Amino acid sequence: MGAQLAGRDLEFDDVGELRDDVSTDEITPIPVLTLFDERLGDFPYVGYETRGQRPVPQGAVKQGGFQVTVAGHRYGKGSSREHSPLAERSAGIRLVIAKSFERIYRQNADNLGLITSTDFGLVERLCRREAITWDEIIGSRDSLSAEILSAGGLLRYGQRRSWDFSRFSGKQERDARPKTLAHKILERNLLTTPGCRDAPATGQGCFVRTDWRFIHEYYTGMASHLLRSAFWNDLEVVDAPSLLTFEDHLSYAHLSAAHRSPEAMLGISTLCKAHRDFARAHGLREHGRQTGGVGSEGISHPLMTERYALPGQLVVGTDSHTPHSGALGCLAFGVGTTDMANAMVTGAVRMIVPDVLRVEIDGQLAEGVTAKDIALRLLADPRIRDGAGVGKVFEFAGSVVRALDVDERATLTNMTAELGGFAGIVEPDEQTCRFLRERRDIEFTVEPWMRSDALAHYADILRFDCSDLSPMVALPGDPGNGIPLNDLIERPSVDIAYGGSCTAGKRSDFDQYHDVLSWAVTQGLRVARNVKLYLQFGTEDVARYCERMGYLSAFERVGAELLQPSCGACANCGPGASESANDVTVSAINRNFPGRSGPGKVWLANPYTVAASAIAGRLVSFDELRRLGGEENAAKADWRFRNHQSLCVYLYGSSAP
């Protein structure tokens, strides 16, 4: 890549193996997201990492005159940030060719008019300077995506239509064929529009109405910019009461090494002001910062589950972890900024009808094994790593899932984003009703239609027996690098232990942190020397729960630093993010892509393991900690850290250091 940036014209055969799993965290790292317009053109791929290096400096892609990006499988995985394709397009990239794409990235690219293709025959033809017709480029896409691309993006496509998106066909199923719960919800919210048939097939585009839409501060400024560019100032938000705004990412950014510069803080101030101004101009419901400005009311997707979403509803948000609410039995999925901007002024959300993958999880979980371990086990499965779940709804079922409470189910549906899925869903049952009754004082009755039919079609059915599942960890670099902790012979010392985020900041997660840390108090143990333990609540409701349960005393006595709700270190936006490439973190967050939580190496683990490792000073499970008796025995154990490897600009090479 350095040779290309220096001006050398590489042939495709000279490149070698293309990089798989290029994440949006690498295309546009967190500090870049304070920009939301054409200035992003100076920043594509500045976070791209190969062999421990970041070879793409600011402005290099634009200055190099590149027009095509070429990469491997699952391009654009991770965050739903539309900043990534906008940065590419603003830098002059017109076509991205990859072996496969993540669903949100590709839809965001469509919406901006950035062309994507999986046809590698185009690479050789482009190198030969052959002419390629428009039909050849978009011929394999569904008709709606092709129309949107031909129009130059979603907002331009909408401007060409005089039809009314608000024409709603009614909450009814279209025919008597056996269906999954996800498809029932979709059909009950389907909009009748030109080019969208009454019963669109899997892989076809359509528009749906939603029960809830939400947006957070990283995207509101961009949405406003895109809308004003398309419609000037004549904006009217459709169904404003169903559109919620959250300021949940940046309230601790002033304590983040990635945002310490005056320029970064000015960018954050501008971003947050644009968010608040838009919300107030259109009378939208705001969930903002706590009094004093540190911490927020809650991270958007957990708060949606705690206060808003209901079984059978359709929920969209500008975050890849929007499927969190699928734990209640609703269809919840993430969208990009243009999709949300379009939904603001039309009330409709574009989607590609997904297939459904049923995941049956049976057996009985051992003590100390959690939904996080199930998620890491699924992510490590070769079928999932090869893309079996990309773009699909994950329907979680089986005896283990039925036994999980809603908080634990939310860990599974939340991490559908890492699995590459469109959404995650669990059929509502008595556990769901108990959650709504105890958390929201709602007496909910599950209606007969709120389940998948016995003969419903699935893309596949994956079965897992979790009776022998033990605590898992994912090695740094990718959530799919999961192995049983017991198989890791040489254990790393840790510098940071972080418990929090949307995935691991719920009540059940804090129950697990408390189990470990209250035991540590009885043993006279504290957080190990040279380790910092951060516990960050996901929402204000969780913080109040921990106070009510008497957990705070144990947390404070062992030396944990308690943080108010915010995405925080998970998004490299607060305490708990690393500051040095040598830092080793054990974290209960959902993803550990390079640079995601700072420059250090992040191991993913369940809440028990995070808390136990903080006490031991190295990576251990709670069961191991109890057997070792705490920090002194752990320090004597022979656990050594072993390194694990797990006109085109070609993204190639290994992501491993």
C-alpha cells in the first residue's frame, strides 16, 4: 500500500491476499466522526491497520487520485457510521469492490450514491482501461437499490417521487403462508409504494413504517446537513413523537485521550450543538446529559428496551446495536444517517427483506457462563466467520434462551451486529411479560401471532449444545477470535478492566460484577496493583438499581471507578480506553477491532471474567480466581503472555501486529 501511495501502479496479481474484515472503525476512526460533511474526504482509511502499522496518512487517498477501493470479505463490518462511505466518496472513490459487504455499510453506500460490487472481473477490466456500462455495474442488485443508485442516492431518489410515503397498508399479514415472527412484523409494517410489491421476496427492497426511530449525537448533524442540502430549510419531521434523540456517546470525551486536543473538543462541541439545535427546532424528545454535563440519561438502545420498545413493534436507530430491543420480541435494526434523514421527512425506512437464520441453543449453562460466552462461541463458529449470518435476522431459540432473562437475551440480540446480522429476535414469553411488568409497570399479553409458525422457512437452522460451554475470551483484533479461556495456557497481564457499554452495562451484568467483587471484599482483596477497573452504568435506571441493591459499597471498597451512563470507552470516548499500544485491556464490550477502544489490545470476556481479572491482575475466570485465592496466588502462577496472530487502492495484508 505504501508503494501505491508513493505513486506506483500495482497490478492485481502483484497485490497478494486482500484484507478481510475491514471495519468502519478503521475506515473512519472515532476522532474523525466530529466531521459530517465533505471535509471527511481527507480521512478515509486513516485507521486502517496492517502488520501493526497504519499506512494511510490524512489526505493521501484524495491526493493520490484513487477512484476504486478493492478489499476482501465482510468489508465495512462494525459500526453503522455513514461517515465511512461519505469519507470515501468525498475523497474521490466512486466504486468499492469486495468479496462481500456488511449489510449496513452497503446500504449506506447506496444511499450516498457510492457504488459497491462483488464482481472481481471488474478489477482486471478497469486495469485494462476497458469501458464498463452502468447496467453491468448494478445489474446484480435488487430493483430498488438499482433505482436509488441510478438517482444518485436515497434523498435524490425520494425527490423524484411525488407519491406519499405515509400511505400505510395496515397492520395485517398479506397471506396465510407460514412465516417467521420477523417476517410477520415486517409485513404488518410494509408500505405500499411504487416498485415495492405487496409481498416482496427475500433480497428485494421495500419501505416500512416504524413504531420508533432514534438518533444520537454522532449522526444528527450529518442528517441535518444532508436534509438541508436536499430540501434547503423547508423541513418538517413526520410523526415527531415517535422520533427520539439521545446524547449518549460524548459526555466523557473530555476525559478521553483521543479527544484531548482543543480542535477535537471544538468539534465535539459543534457536533453536540447541531444535535440539540435540530432536536429543539423540531420539538423532538431528548434524552440528554445529566446535570453537570458528565454522563447521560442512558445509552440509546438499552434505554429503548427499558422504556419504549414493545413486542411486535418495529424499531430503527442510527446504531448498529439497535437489535438490542429484539430481546423483547420486536424487529429492531440499525440504519445509516441518510436512511434516518429520509425517515425523518417521509416516515418510511428503506430495507432489503432479510432471510432468517434460526439459532437453537440448548443444554444447561454452567455456573459463571453467560450470554456473552454464547455470543463469543457463535462468533467463533466457522460458519458465522464465513458469513452465514450476514444480512440475516438471527432468531434465537432453544431451552437455554428460554431460561435467560431479558437482559441476557439482549446481549445476544445486541451482538447480532458482530455476527453480521440484520437483526436479532427472541419470541416474547412470560420472561418478556415479567420484564415489562417489573421494569415498566406494564401488564402485557403476548398475542397469538407473536411467534414463528411451525412450518416457517429459514435460511438455515444452527444448533448448539451449550452444556459444556465454559467462559470464553476473544483475542485482540476481532470479536470472532473467540476461544475457551481454559484453552489459553499463557495468560496476559492486564492494565485496564472495563465493565460497561450497551452490551454489558445492564442490571444482569452488574449482578455479575457484584458477585465477583463482593466475594473479593470477603477475602480482603482489592483491584490488583497497576490495574484500573472501570464500571460504567448503561442507563440511569441501572445506576439506581445498583444503589438500591447495595452494590456500590463493594465496588468502591475494591477500588473500582464508577462512571455514569455513556458509551464511553467502547467508542474510545472516555475512561477505560487505552492510551498506549502496549496497554492490555479485558473488556465486556461487544467489539475489539483495531483502534476501537484506543491503541492498545482488547480482550473480550464476560462480566465475571472482567471483574475477576481486575482482582488477579491477569486474565482469569471467576472460578479460577476463587481457586487461586486472589492476587498473590495469581502472581505466582506460571502464566506467561503468548503473542497470538490470528486506479485502485488495495486493502491487503494482515491485521495482526
